[in-house]
Amino acid sequence: MTKAAVFRAEGIGKSYPGVRANDDVSFSVGSGRIHALLGENGAGKSTLVKMIYGLVRPDDGRMLLNGQPHDPSDPRAARAAGVAMVFQHFSLFDALTVAENIALGMENPPPRRELAERIRKVSHDFGLPLNPARRVVTLSAGERQRVEIIRCLLQDPRLLIMDEPTSVLTPQEADLLFATLRKLADQGTAILYISHKLDEIRTHCDSATILRHGKVVDSCNPRDHSARELAAMMVGGEMRVIDRSGRNAGDVLLRLSNLSLPAPTAEGTALKNIALTLHAGEILGIGGVAGNGQEELLAALSGELRSAPGTVVLEGDDLGGAGPETRRKAGLLAAPEDRLGHAAVPDFSLTENTLLTAGPRKGLVRNGLIDNAAARRFAQDVIREFDVRTPGPHTAARALSGGNLQKFVIGREVMQAPRVLVVNQPTWGVDAGAAAAVRQSLLDLARSGAGVIVISQDLDELIELSDRFCALNEGRLSDPRPTEGLTLDEIGLMLGGAHGMEVAQI
Amino acid sequence: MIRLVPRAEASAAWQFATPLLAVLATMLTGGLLFAVMGYDPVAAIRTIFWDPLFGMASSYSRPQLLVKAAPLILIASGLAIGFRAGIWNIGAEGQYIIGGITGAAVALAAYPSEGMWIFPAMVIAGAMGGWAWGMIPALLRNWFGASEILVSLMLVYVAERVAAWMAFGPMKNPEGFGFPGSRNLQQYPAAANPELIAGTGAHWGVVAAAAAVLVTWFLMSRHIRGFHIRAAGLAPRAARFAGVRPGTLVAFCLGLSGAFAGMAGLFEVAGPAGQITDSFGSGYGFTAIIVAFLGRLNPVGILLAGLLLALTYIGGELAQLTLQLPAATVQVFQGMLLFFLLGFDLLTRFRIARRITA
């Protein structure tokens, strides 16, 4: 039953200053298998695959590929040995066509006509419709990923590494991807699949290696375990159960109507006629694939982007033309996606970072004068209430881990007792424990009678939190629907996922 | 092999050590340079750094210290605020010249009437002139996205031309026997900026510089606007999130540094310089950039750096007189200071490690 191992790692170790990123990691991936590498952020998954792909060299241990020692000095050597990798973030040139982009990534690209033919053949064989003559700028995220995958397939890899490939895909696009991976595995390619999405791993992967703090804690067949068991292995303890109880929708708090804004930058998205109402005690989830106006919507609510009078009304208070400080005083608070550099100043201490938003509501600034003692006390309160692991309020924001800084940033807003809180990607890149704490704090805030808007690309999170759900697609907001009873398929269609199913224009 | 390893956090000790190291390195390399040129390096260094304060001619040169340091500190205090916000006013020299001209214009218009109002009105006019000259790059940046670095710098040369035109044209002294240059304000008591305490060199500009140090220290460390300025320099998006409007900040910083430079120009024209001439610009506006960085953009640091740079000015002149060192010495010295400071600055963010060769 066990097929020959295509790739085997034996006792791999790697240290960075102050961190043991990998410690004695051993596992193997058999031919024709989809093998999951599962772990929280910071568990050492990225370091491990970087070593396989030749971006980083291991300190200890050895790797074998097809029985041969595998010690690539750079990605080129790794590719030559038969390793291919699809990164989470694409490296494509928007202005070039699909074929040109693929040719750029090849060592010896064949003539254009021949390359186009090979792209068509591979895309047809694997059910990845793609027209080689199209410009990348016109492609959806799912289609861009296909370009990267086809680029890999043309190398005829023995081992294909996929780094969180579904994070940018709609559910329908993800299904299409798995069908392709299965086809590829059936031809004997080994696939190393990195993710923290438990459900897709349980459905699609044949085996799994679970990493925690750089070590292998378990290997299993993910189909034999529940998502909860897998999560417990990943985190090393029971997951906190989210408590949704005790909330009733009350009066309308926030009303957006006819909110339209031009794209603030060349790469930005224009907001088109956004309308929504948010009730007290309610959590409204806004889903969508990245780059469909999420950042712009948050900026339009935080006050970084101002809009026409009457477009943003909080409890009868017209805030359309108001800036961030006025909106905070009125009770409309926000926490942007980018923790370092947007929600917090990396070089400022946590105390100083409270002054970024909490000045007016917490009395940290009076007549323009900063009350440093009050700011420090508030920072300490946030650190204590939100269990932020840090030496103290004098620590620079950049010195905190992602999860801890996120807890601080969310805590800073929640503890100002907002009437409405808007968050974008509240648990992005955060370990499971911190994510659960952040989500619970949002639910608790809603229970206390505030309204919460959660903008996220994580559908599981939106389903877990929100009472109503709407989708943001190319700057347009769909009508909200009650989350209860909504299936993933329906959500996918709301997200405009239909474009993943189109027959390609070949 | 030696290589640089980034530090996790900027080293506080090196923040203080680098300016001192830079001064030391300047002395050493400067001495080496003098030795190569055939001068006694020890005598030259002593003439520049020691004699102005404690040497034979110190009764003349010591007051000069405050006279030279005041405009440097006043201008650098304003510049540092913009530099903290990432707004680069390189044209303080131009704002200084225009401030001198507008301030002098009030005096020349009022001449020969007497009145307590004249000098205060000149100070306000000088500040307004510098402010207006600083607002040109601010508005061009806000409206058209023009680089304030280039615009402010180029406006220096425009200001120099304006000064020459004033000296030869509208402001020319009618009783000046045809020589270019305005009336000498030192001889017009209502408009003069005299030495306040005899023998110290302290004039109103020194008072203004001291006030500027206090005001900017208060602004940057106690006031929310100073906090926003620092945030904008470190993380512009976070500052916008906090409620800072970038355009307003650009106008504030360029306006404030322009006003400070303009005031410095006024105190100079009404005091040590005495008149508007075609060579009124004397490089204070550029040297103040060195002062701002040497002082770590910190008000107290700027105070010390301003005094040090003033010392190199006076010491350099003294060395020209007594040792016949070339006039360019001072500039070489000041250039070396900035060069070494920026070089050693690397050590605040990086540490040196030996590469272990396999």
C-alpha cells in the first residue's frame, strides 16, 4: 500500500537568532499523495518549505528527493531537481500576457508558438482553462493562480509545494483547484500542501504532518479526525468554544446610503453605491476576495476617506464629511487590516500607540496636551484585559508577535466602548488562540449593545461571527442575507465566484 | 570578513554616542588633512575648537559664538519638526533671505519715525515673509505633487536674486553714495537689534532661539500635534488613520520652518548684518540642516549642535587669520561632520559582526 517516498526529510533543524524555527523535523511524502503540512502561524511551515525550495539552507538533518540527497543551494537548483512551488503571493507582471509571464519563469523558454501550444495542452489536460494570450491584469485571483500552477506543471515536477493556495479563492475556485491537484497526484506527482484550513485538509489530503513550535507533534490521516481534533493537535490544547449567545438586534445604529467614492489610488477600487444598515447588538459580516474594495470601505468608515453628506449616518449624526477624530468622538471606531504601519506605528511604544486612536474617548489628550500617565494606564488595561504577551507598555509595537499586536489593536478599540466598531481581517495571520480571543471580544462587544462590522476574507470566520452576511465585489456591496442557513456554495456565488466556473476563452 | 547585522531595536546608547564619535572623527581626519597640507595639526585643531573660547582673542570671539549659533538653532528647530514628519525643507536659506527682506522693508518704510511698534512689527513681518516663502513649496506639493525638496531648494536661488534686486533697486540706500545695499538698520534705533547684555553677543535672536528650543521641545514631546508629526514621519498611513490630513501637515511644517528661518533672517538684518546686500544669504539656512541632524532632530541636541557648528565657524575664521588656513577649511569641516554623523548613524540600526568563514 505504501508507495515509494518521493520526498523525505530526516531530522531537519534550522535556527534563527532567538528562535528555533525547525527542530528535528522528519516526514515523507509518497508518490501520488497530497500531503498536508498543518500548523499555526509561526509553527515553522514556511521555514521548512523554504529549505525544500532552496531559499534557506537547513542547519541539521538531510533531505532526500527520489532517494537522492537533496541539498539545493538556490531555487534554481531545487527546480532542476524536480521541486516546484506555488507561493501564496503571486509574482506575475500585470502588463504581460500569460505566455510571456510563464516564459519569464523558465530557464530555456521554447519559441512562443510552441510555448502557447504547451500551455494550452497542459491547461486542457488538467482542467485549468487559461488563454495564453490574455494579459494578466484582466485575470481574477483564481486565474492568476492557474498561471503559477501551469508554470510549475511545465517543469514536470516530482514534488509540488502549494503555500496556502486557497486563501485568495472563492469556494468554487478552490474546488476546481483540488480537482487539478488530484489529477496531478494520480499521475504520480507528490504534493505538499500547506494550510491551516482544517476542513479542506480533511476533505482533500491523504496524510498530514502537524507542526507546533517547529517540531512535528503528530502525523495522521486527516480523514480519521474531526476538525476540532486537528485544531487541538495544532494548538496543543482544547480550542475555546465561541459563545454567540445573549445578543438581540436593537435599533439602527449606523446607516450607509449611496456611498460612492472614486478609487483613491491607481491600484485601488472605487466604491459604488454602498448601502447598509447596522443594528445594535448585531454583527454584520462582509466577505469578498481581496482587492474588491475592503480597504476603501474601511477607510470610508474610519474617516480616512471622506464622503458626501448623508452617506454615513451614526445614530442620526451625519459623519460623511467628518474626519477620523470626529467620528471617534461620535462612537464610530475602526481597526484596519494592516497592523504594522496602519493600525499601529511600528516604532512607537504601546503607550504611544494608544494615543493614535484613544485620545478623545479615554481623555488621554486634553486641549491638545498629552497625558502620558493616563496613556500608560490605558495601555496597561488593554494589555491585561486582552492578555497581550509583552514585557510592558513601553515595548515597541514592532517587537510584538502578530497575534499579540492584533489583540492590542482590537483591544484598544473595544475598550473605548464604541457604538459601532468596524474591523478588517481581524484575525489575519494570527495564531488560533489569539484569533479565538479576538472573535470572542467582538461577540462580547456586540452583546453589550454595540454594532460590529467584520470585513474578512475568511469565510469560516464570517459564518462563525456574523448574524447577516453580504459580499463586496468590485466595490459593490450585495444585499445582506441572514447567515443562518446560508451554505458555502451560496456564499461563493455571492462573492462573484461564478467567474471561476466560466469556460475559458480559448 | 565584516558584515552588518540589523538590530532588533535602534540602540539608545549609540544614538548619543554617534554625534560625539562624529566630532572626534572630524577632528582626527581634519588634523590628518592639515598635516598633509603642511600645517601643525594639533595647533590647527586647537585654534578651531579651543582658542575661540579660551584663547587670547576670546574676548572678541566668545560673543560671536551666540551671534552665530542663534540663527542656526532657530532655523534648525523649525527644520527638525518637518524632518521628523518626513517633509524636507532644504530651502531655509531662501526663507531666511526673504524674512530678512520683508522685515527690513517694514523698517525702511517706517524710517525715520520712532516708535515702540516698529521692531515687533519687523519680527512679525520677517516671520510672515519666511512663512510665505515656505508655503510656495507646500502648496505646490499639495496641489500638484511637486517635490518640496527641489522646489524649496530652487527657491533659495530665486531669493538670492530678489536680495540682489532689492540691494541694487527698491531698497538701495538713497544716502549711500551709490553703493548697493539698504540703509544700515544698526544706525536706526527703533529698528535695531542690539546686543542686550554687553559682551555676551546676546541679541533678540538669541532669545528667540532659546524660545524656539523650548517651544519645539514642548510641541514634540507634550502636544498631540507633535505626536502626529512623529507618527506621520514613521508611518504615514497610521497617521492618516489617527486623523492627520497630510496636506495640512505639509503646510504646517513648511510654514513653521519658514517662519522660524524668516525670523532668523530678520534678527540678522537688524543686528549683525545691519543691511540688505546682494550677499545677505550667508549659508545659515544650509548649515542649519547639519545642525538639525547633528542634534538628532531633538531640541536640546540642536542647541548643542548649533553651538558646536558656530564654534567651527569662528574657529575656522581664526585659523584663517592666525595660521593662514584656506577659507574652505570651515566648509570641509562642516561637511566632514555631517558625513561622519550619517556614517556612524548606521551603528544605531546595525551592529558589526565578523563573518565566520567556513
